[in-house]
Amino acid sequence: MNIKNAFKALETAEQVSTRASEEWDRYPENESLEAAFDAAYAAEFKAFDAVVAEIVKVSHGMISAKIARVMLRTKRAEVRDLINRLA
């Protein structure tokens, strides 16, 4: 997977996770909605780690996984712009 596809997958996973969270918030007693949220959150976390790995790969290790995580959390717009220019 390339970095652009990984980033798109992350944004999609985040949207799915948000929707699942909103549904579960409406019906907190519903166990199937809780399970759906758990699965969506796990997919989001996996997609986040995939983007981190791609950032490390593209930078040839000059950016560590720890720094890549911080970048994604605090400088998302800048990371998105950079990825769009790279790919």
C-alpha cells in the first residue's frame, strides 16, 4: 500500500468509527452497536498504524514512528498536503 492510499483508508476508517460511536451513544445499551464501534475503532487504529509505517518508509527512517504519530495527531492538515504532493 502506498502512503496516499493508506491515508485515504485512515480517513475512511475515522469516518466509520465516528458514525459507529454516534450510533452507540444514541443507544448505549445495544451490545451489537458496542461491538460495531469496537470493530470500527480497531480498524481505525490499524489504519493509523499503517500510515505511520508509510511515513517512516517514505522518510527512509529519518522520521521515527513516534514522531510520525505526533505529526498525524497534531499536524494533520500539513501531513495531508505533503502526502498529496508526494503521490
